Amino acid sequence: MILKKLLIVSCLVFFGANAQQDRPFQSGEWLKFRIHYGIFNASYATLKLEAKKLDGKPVYHVVGKGSTTGLARLFFKVDDTYETYFGRDDHRPYKFIRNIDEGGYTKDMEINFDYTKKRAVLLDKKNDKSFDFEIDNDVQDLISAAYYLRSNYHAKDLTVGKSITMDMLYDDDGVYQFKLKYLGTETLKTKYGKVECLKFRPYVQSGRVFKEQESLTLWVSNDLNKIPIRIKADLAVGSIKADLDGYNALKHQFKILMD
């Protein structure tokens, strides 16, 4: 479950311009994150965005993958894939896929969104079950939410201590409200140099994975790309850190501060 939660956070922290021509991402964008759990270089996670069509509709297709590596894989094997198809014009998710294997904990789900009927149908392929949820036009899935926020919020509009909320659907628990608090700016030292970041505190469910609701802290580049730079989390057992480890086809130049 650790990698699943990390992917959630990695995907929910983008902020940028609200005009379509000023979107801070483009087809081909690829991000890679190196994840550390204690002394282990535990895993890698990637996000790849491409322009495609779904049933004739212009969409962006995003694939998120994560897996454990090296010694960590001997103790806890993870192979996760998340996919979303969201409209290039309206930012609405039309299909969401979640196929995960985390130490034997598996899920194989697909959600199809129908905005005419105001319903979303979730197919639990593993257990041969179907769930029907009522939705509105503003709902997002786990991955599409990242790019929606990225395209609809300006960093200058954020207020320290204030939170952004949005409805989300990605599991059979149904639609819930996600909350992300803005904490201000901070400069981090990275493998690329010093990067000025926006700092956030997402609220998560405490319990089996996270120690408490405010266990997560994340940093996003304060430039036109708004990509995740670092994520830290206090878990029920130990702690985890993820750092940006690679990128390609960013729409804008990655801003590095010079000494």
C-alpha cells in the first residue's frame, strides 16, 4: 500500500495556468521518482502522458507505474499500474484503470464515467463485482486530478494555511473529498541543484499505512512546470522519502537556482 499512497500524492500536487494553450504539460512528458524506505532504495515510480483518442474523443492518456527493486523486492514485491484518460478540452476523466500487486494485496479495477447520466460504473474484475456511483461534472480520478489542478490553479492564487478541496473517485469506497493545505515556499537541494518549491500538506487517512492525518509533506517546483520534487511521509512503521530522479519532454525549462 505504500507505493499506492505515494503515487496518490505524487499526482495531486500540480498547479499552473488555466488557459488550454498555457497548460504546463505536453504530450510526451515523463517523470521518474526514486523512492527510499529506511536504508533501502526501495522502488521507482514513473508518469507518462500522451495525446490520444478514446471512442473518437481527444484525450490525454496518462500511465503511472511503480515497482520495488533490489533487496527491497525480496521483502515486499510491488508492481502497480494506474491509467487515466481525460478530455483534452474539458479535463474530465472518462476512464480510470487501477491494476496493483503490493505484497500479495491485489486489485484490478476499471471506472467508466458517464456525464450524461451523471453516473460512474466501477468494475472490480478481481471479484467480478460492479459498483454504480452518482457523480457531478467536477469529479476527478486519482491521476486526472493532478493534471486538472495543474491546469486550473495559479501559484500566486494560493494562500498560506488555506486548503484546496476536490471530489475524487478511484475505489469502491465511493466519491470523497480530497484536501491539500498550502504551507508556503522552501528551497531544496536536489541532484539537479537548488530548486525553489511550493510546500503542501495533504490530508490522508491515518491507520494501517500512515501514522496520522498530517503524516505527508510534499514539495512542488515553483516554476511553470509545477512538478513534484520531494515527498516525505511518516508511516505506521518507519518513514519514506521520494525524490525526482528523471524527467523528459517538459513543456517549460526546469528552473534551477544559481548560487
